[in-house]
Amino acid sequence: MESVGVWAKLGIWVLAALGDYKPKSQRQIAKITGLSEGSAYNCLYICWKRGLILRTKEPIYEFERRFKGRAGISQTTRPYHLYLLKPEGKDLVLVDGREFVKYAKEHLDVRGGGQVSKAQRVLNFIKKHRDQAFFSTEIAEALKKHEVKVRDVMSNVRRFEKKGLVYVRGYKQDDRQTPFKKGYLITWLDPEKPREKAIEEAIQRTNRALTDEASTSPLIERVHRIRDIIIEHSKLRRVVGFPYIHHKLGCTEYEAEHALSRALQLYPDLKEKRLFNNYRYYYHTSMAEEDPRRITLHLIRSVGGRRRNAEVDRVWEVTPGVFAPPITYVLSCKWGLVRKRDVDDFLDVLRWSKEFGVDTPDGRQVKQGVVAVFVASAFNPHEGVRLKDDTTISLASYAKRMEMQLLKASDFNEKLREKGCPKKVTVQEVCKIAKDEEEVRELLDAIWKDPEKGEKILARTMEKNEEIYQFEKMLSRKFP
């Protein structure tokens, strides 16, 4: 009896709050009466069931952001009802286009009326089709007869995602995720399997769904083509520039830009590098950062038979000091001696490239701060260059005038001596013993870290690669 009296008293407070005949929500009632939201809800339900108030027939949906301290900001679509004091003799009232109705079982929310809730229907659908992935719009369409809308799907899916029951995929950005054209892609995340395997299978299902979508979406088709192009070049240890991608796609520049931005959002394993914060190159994370790779430069006129593009072996930027401008080094590797035609060709490539050339009153020149570097055995000592005043200088002097550097094996060996390596440890010996480029880098790194053990490191590698040397000897053997 005491509890009945308490609820009667609280009910009077709720009816008093609605005494102005203006619609109010549960939160507003709680604020006016000082009740908790749970108590306010219980009182409103009792008053509605006893025919004292009316409630909106359909729930109202509101997008809500809540600050949760260190947990950040949560976002959700919140459904709620408005309540109205029941006018005498009226069981239905229309206010601002909304119907307010009296209590009836058909007006009960599924969460409190004994029916299957929309949340449960969404979860059951995803679980039933666990071997497939669906866009949020597809799930809403499949459950349309149960009045499930896209907002119902996503508001509940986000809760399932926190519980580890579903995998949700969209375009990845730095700080957030955005939906595809048909909404977010959703699939079941099997809690009975190891977490890593369950996620891997979920990704595979979403990949299949995106592949199927590509046949009807030109954008998704371009995204997959871009990924294939980048992975193809990365396997060859090369980066690929935007002009090449644009040409391969065969679409407008805007369409290529849009597809490329979506590809970077969708696949975090695709990376971008910029030269001068303008010229863009792309690679896959399967290619290590330190891998030597050829860089494609874009020519504004043909050079040595190359019409649109020319390749160099590597580009890197060095900032000597806080107030010093950065220096860009462009590397070209050459077997044997460097001749004058090699020097002139390299400089022409730089002059006529979009990246490193610039127009001046004296004609096309290499930009300031750009240094050309050859890696080779030496400049040809027997080749001279005749100047305009009919004097002749060596090719080495000519390259120096052109501000071109040459890195020789002896230069690398000198650095090894300065580091403390024995004289028997040379770059030539490392290249001879190593089985491939990757092992050359590994050996040089190991020797650089522990120079005193350089000979032991080479000896162990030689013993490990003995079969390779025997095979090479067999290939080089002369047969009668």
C-alpha cells in the first residue's frame, strides 16, 4: 500500500508538469519534477496506461552527441516520445502534425511490448546470414515489413560492434569512418573463433561484397583498379605516380582524384608520398620504406627517346639545419664508367622534368637545392669536355661544375674504415657474398652496428650461401 501511495504522489507531480497542455518528453518531465529518468518513465507509463495522458503514436528520432570525458564523444540516434495531458472526452489529438493516442497494445514500443525488437531483428538477420556481408540499406530493405529503417540498423549495429558481435566497414579517414554510397558494410563477427581469424574472415566477406558491387559502381571499380596498380608496382619495388594511375583508369582527372582518395580511405595499407608537397607517389605497405625503388619523373619534353616519363633510382630530402633550406638528392646508379653522355642525359632529365626543372631567363635549368648523384665506379678518365673558350677539362671537373656528385665503392669503404671496420671488409666483398639486394642491406646494417665483428659476419654469410657460390661456379664453367 505504501508503494502505491508513492507512485500516486509521483503521478500527481507528472500530471502537474503536463498541466499547461504542452507536449513534453520524458527528459523534460524528469527535469521539471526532479525525478530520475527511470522514475519519470515509470510514472508516465502508468499514467498513460490509466488513460490520464496521451502519447505520440510514432517515436521521434534525434541525432545525439554526448561528451564522455576520456572516453571521448559518443554519437547515436535516440528514439523518444512526447506526452500530453489528455483533454476530456478525446482519445486522439493532433499537435504540430503528430498524433497523440491513448494506451493500446498496438501502440506499445517493441522493447516493452513483448514483441521482437528491431534491434533483435537486425542482429538475427546478420547472424542468420553470417557467411555474407550487407550494406546497411540492404538490411533495412530486407526488414522493411517490420518497419526497420536505416537509422534503426546503424543505431543498433554500433552497439553490437562495441560488444564484438559485428564488423562494420566504411571509408577510413584519419579520425573517422564514412559510409559507402549504399551505407556501411556489415557482417557477423563470430565470437566463438579466435579474434584474429574472425576479423580476417569478416574482411574477406566485405571484400567479396565490394567486388560484387564493383560491377554496378564505376567508382568502386576504379578503387579496385587503383589498388591493383599500386600493389603491382610495389611488388616490383617501385612507386607509382598519379599521372600513370589517371592514364590507366581512362577517366576524367576529377574521377581519378575521387577514386584515389576513396582508395586511400578504404585501404589503409595504401600509402602516399609527396615531393615538394605537390608530386604524389603511391605504394603498398608490403614494400619496406628502405627498399631501393625507381622513381618516375614526368617530362615536359622528350629526353633521349623518353617522351613522357623518365626514371631515377631514388630521391631523398635532407635538411642540414633548422634555418637551412632542404637539399634534394636525386640518385642514378650505373654499372662501369660514367661517360659524358650519361652526365648530360641525367642533367637533361632533371631540367625537363616537372618535379626538378624550372624555366629561367637563361633557359631551362635544374632547381636550386637539387643535387644530382651518380653511383658508379668512376668518371671516364680518358674523356674530356671542350668548353666554349676552346679549353678542355676532365669529365670529373665538368661534372663538378654541373654540381653533380659521384659516389664510388671506395667512398663507401672509407666510411667503413672510419667506423672501425677491418680492411678486409669492403662493399665489394659484401656484394660478392650476399645472395641478393636485401641481404646486402642486411649485412651492411649489421656491420655498421658492430664494425669490429665485420669479418665474422661475412664469414657466417659465406658459409650459409656456399651452395649458391657452387651453383654460380658451375654456370660460369667453360665446357669444351
